[in-house]
Amino acid sequence: MGRSLVLNASFEPLAVVTARRAVVLVLKEKAEILESNGMVFRSEKLAIPAPSVVRLQYFVRVPYRARASLTRRAVFARDEWTCQYCGRPAENVDHVIPRSRGGTHTWENVVAACRRCNARKENRLHGEIGLRLRRRPYVPRDGLRLSLGRLEPEWEPYLARTNGHKRAARVAGNGRPA
């Protein structure tokens, strides 16, 4: 089953839902299909393309968030699913300064780590056992992209940013972003 990007009426990205949920939004006339991934949902009397990008028919007000939410998925996405100590695929989240030593659970103290490095480090500082961070942990600017996980190629035009702020609602004659 595929995933679909849901856009606000202003073309601002809101969330990712299953393709099945996106079809329900389209059937209830709450959204329109902008991009399809080639699959088709079929019933006895209806065939509808599986949406990859849908746009809501009405505007949804979204509360402003100053910082991206700190979640496992977001940490892995920020660190590109690689261990920040050795570069192998990451499976765990590690506190650079362990919580048992007064470290906090913040973006600046959490990194993705492989199982081996995480077990080797335990509750010590990385310098004590000869591990080096490949890059310093940081607070990501774009929390939405982190929450999306892996991106589908059809989503890129709708996720493009202008001036580092919210997507401009420039619309071409076909109703799609320019």
C-alpha cells in the first residue's frame, strides 16, 4: 500500500497518509488528486487512480511550531539513517552525553547509532572509549520533512521551499504550483 502527501488548499504540505485514506478523502469530495503513482483502486463499479499527492478542498489552520518534534523517526531522518559514530545503518538513538550523567533529551544531545556502537558506548562519553562523532547534532530547520520519512519523487515539487519559509502559493493556470 502506498503513501500520499496531503496538501492544504494553499498547497502547503500538511501530512502523509496511506493511499487508502487519500482515496477516501477524494471519494468524500474533501480532496482532489494532483498526482497519481500509477496504481489503481478498483471496486465493482468504480476505478480510481491511487493518489500520491492530494490537495484539500478547504483550508485547514495549522498551529505554528517553533521547533521540530524530537522523535526517533525525526532523529533517523536528520542523521540520514546512518550511525553518527561509524557510518553504518542506524538502529538506535543514543544520547551523546548520557542521561545518567546529566545529559538532556534534546536535539543537540541525541544522535542515530548502530547497535554495535550504542552497546560499546553504553553510559559513557564517546571520547572515553575512542568514538568520534561524524557531525555534531543540531536542531533541524524543517520539521515537516523529518516527519515525512522517506520522500516519494512525485512529492518534490510540492515540498520545494522559497526563501526558507513556507511554500509560496504560486499557482499556474492548471491549478498546480509553478
